[in-house]
Amino acid sequence: MMKRRTLLTTALAAAVALSAPAFAAKPLVIGFSQVGAESEWRTANTVSIKDAAKKEGVTLKFADAQQKQENQVKAIRSFIAQRVDVIAFSPVVESGWDTVLREAKRANIPVILTDRAVNVSDPSLYVSFLGSDFVEEGRRAGRWLVERQKKTPDAALNIVELQGTVGSAPALDRKKGFEEVIAGNAKLKVIRSQTGDFTRAKGKEVMEAFLKAEGKKINVLYAHNDDMAIGAIQAIEEAGLKPGKDIIVISIDGVKGAFEAMIAGKLNVTVECNPLLGPQLMQIAKDVAAGKPVPKRVVTQEGVFPAEVAAKEFPNRKY
Ligand code: GZL
């Protein structure tokens, strides 16, 4: 009798185990507020984040702010109302985030910064910042030019600068790093500096104004991203000058368009700024949600690509 009862109990337990659906953990829900779609870099960044979320089975609520801070604040408030597990965003500008990030903190929703930094009074308002060192990117651009200038030691080089979005971390820091390196070099002088808002159209428009005002006095263009450089290259050609020769062109990002311009001899160097942050973002978000410690700062690894290596490197480019 005992034997039969044990057999029956075992059979019942097996039946229950087989029939009960595997207890699937609820998928992680991340609310992501993206700057916009202003550049090749941004497009690659968005693709990386969406692909990584899909691969990790993360539910991604994605909002494009069209480069407006008020849209990012609205999106973050919406994520709080939806009780997402984690909020991540690339802040379009550095300041103006304290209030909404305090609301996220009060709601116990951790915030991860990707790509760009914020200026907040309380660093506990975000758990981690994953992105490039923009000051170093500006230094790398400056170092390339200092070395280039040594080839013509007696020539003074007048530089025009296309800055990124006003108030954004990459614009502030890339300007700072570049100036730090060229400071004290009497042969290198920035004669005009204005924002092109990281877009091709605005970069072309501002370069046209620079050319109108300074004409052949311009020896170098330093653009805070490849998209503005590519727009400026069109303006330089339309002015009857040769970009990459009559005007040295230096830019940052390392997108495919920059490699194509270097191969065509129209761009002299691009400083890489890696947009492929998706996998690292998903890992940090999962760790945060699981209550694991995460690094406060994760700096992405990047290089510098002068025109001489563009053709060889191009097939390896992932964005
Ligand atoms: C840099 C990123 C910048 C890129 C631009 O991490 O924030 O914004 O350099 C993009 O191309 O628009």
C-alpha cells in the first residue's frame, strides 16, 4: 500500500512540474530618452541600444527628444508614471536636470546616463555614466594639429571652429580639450568659433558665413563632429576651395561618412567617438535592477584615424 502511495505522489508531483509554465521572470523595462536623430553618430547609437535591448529581452520604451530638453524632461516624467524599472538617457545639454532626476529618485527608479554628462548638485541622482571622455577627444584633435603644424613650422594657421550643440557636454568639453593643447602655440589661432548644432545643414551654413567673412585666411577647420565637417566640406567646395588641402579639416566621431571623405582626400583626420553603447548599457541596467554595484563612470575606448589609414580601416568600421 505504502509503495503504491509513494508512486502516486511522485507521479502527481511530476505532472504538476511538467504542466506549470516555467516561471518566466518579468522582462526588465527600461525607459530611454534619446537626444534626437541629428547625426550619423546618433543613428548608430540608437540602433546599438535598440538591438541590445532586443538581444537581452529587455522591454525598451524609447523616446526621441528632437534635440529639445523639455521633451526629455517630459519623457522621463512619463517613464516615472509608467513605473519603469530603469531610466536611461543621453542629456541633450548639461544643466537643468536636478528637478526631474529628484522626482525619479523619489520614485526609487535608478537613472543611467549614456553618452553625455549632466551637471547636477547631487551626484546620487544617477547611478552610472557610460560614455566618452570628450575633453580627451578635443585634446586628440589638438595634438594631431600641433604635429601637423610642425611640418610647416613657419606657417601660422588660422582655425575656424564649428562647435556642437550649445551647452552640451561634447561641445563644452571638445572645445576645452582642443584649446588646452593649442594654448601657447603662437602659430595656431582660432579666429572664428560658432555652433553648428552637430548637423550637416547647420555646419554648411556656418562654414559659408566663415568663408564669406574670412575667405582665404582660413587654414584649418576644427568641427566637433563629422556631420558638421561634411556639411562644411560642401561649403568649402562651393567656394572654389579644396577641403583637405586648401583648408585642413579635423573632426570627431569616426562615422562612415568621415572615412568616405578621408578616402576622397577631403577630410584629414577624425577622432573616434564610439556610439555602440547598447550592450554595456543593458549590462549596467540589469546589474542595477538586480541590486548589484555598478561603476559610477564607464569610459568608452576610442582611437584617432588620420586619412592615411582610412582606406585600410574602412572595412572594419561598425558604424
Ligand atoms: C558624442 C555625441 C555627439 C556626437 C554627435 O558622444 O553626444 O552628439 O559627437 C552627436 O555626432 O550629435
